[in-house]
Amino acid sequence: TRLARDGLLFPSCYQSFGSTDGSVFAATTSLHRGYDFREKASYFFPYEFTGSFGSLPRILGADGYRHYFFAGFRQRIDEFVSFTSNQGYRAFGYEQLVPRLGARAAAAGNTLGLYDHVLLELAADAVLSEPGPFTVQIMTGTSHSPWKVPDDFVAGDLSPEL
């Protein structure tokens, strides 16, 4: 709730691009990217990695803001970390986040990566560790299989602050 109280929160924000790479690209740059639907996979192109797009870090600058990108996936996450880092974000992927969990790491996710609630907690801890305004882009695993919640999850047992 502190994130919502002290920052901007867009609770009804939906990304309209139909692939993870395209969604991250579009949310970061405000541009839809080209995609050949005959291909069965989407990857970042070299010009996207090295391109300078109108991302929030480039628009707002780093003097008054801290800009973050978080993603808890295990697969191909280096592409996203590289892309967002090149756009001016402090980017954290699976390899950068898991060490922060310590002994909790073994139960914090599945083969896809970190559970959403763990990822969101890590993101909040990092963002709130320093004062001042910030922007955050978080790539959760909710929309990707395997759709599995932690073994100890109890339906309806969510904190009212979430």
C-alpha cells in the first residue's frame, strides 16, 4: 500500500501486445514492435538491445528518479535484463533476485521462476530501500504456464493491504 500511497499506481493497466517480448518492449518504449506471426517465437532484435527509445528513464532522467525493472523468470531473462538496462532501468532478473531470498529461495518459485507474490515483495523492498520518486516495471509470471501457486497458498488468505 505504501507504493500506491507514495507513488503512481495504475491498477487497471493492460498491455495489448500478444507476446512477452513485445509487451515488455511496448510498455518500456510506448511503441508496438513488428512481429512476424509466421514465426513461433519472439526474441529481441539486435537493434532493440542497442536502440535508444523513449523509456521513462530517458524521459524523466535519473537525477530526480530511480527507475527499476524486475522479472522473476528463469528462462531467457538475460534478454529482458539487458534490454531494460540499456533503456536506463536498474534491472533485476532471476539471478539477481534469488540471492536476496537466502533460505527462502527453495520455496520461492517453480520451474518457471519466482512466484508473483515473492517477486512483488522483492521489488517493493528494493524500491522502498531508498527515498524519493521512482518508476517500476515488473514482468510477472502469472500469465505463463505452469499455472501453479505455492503449496502453502490458501485461497482468500491475502493481506488486505495487497
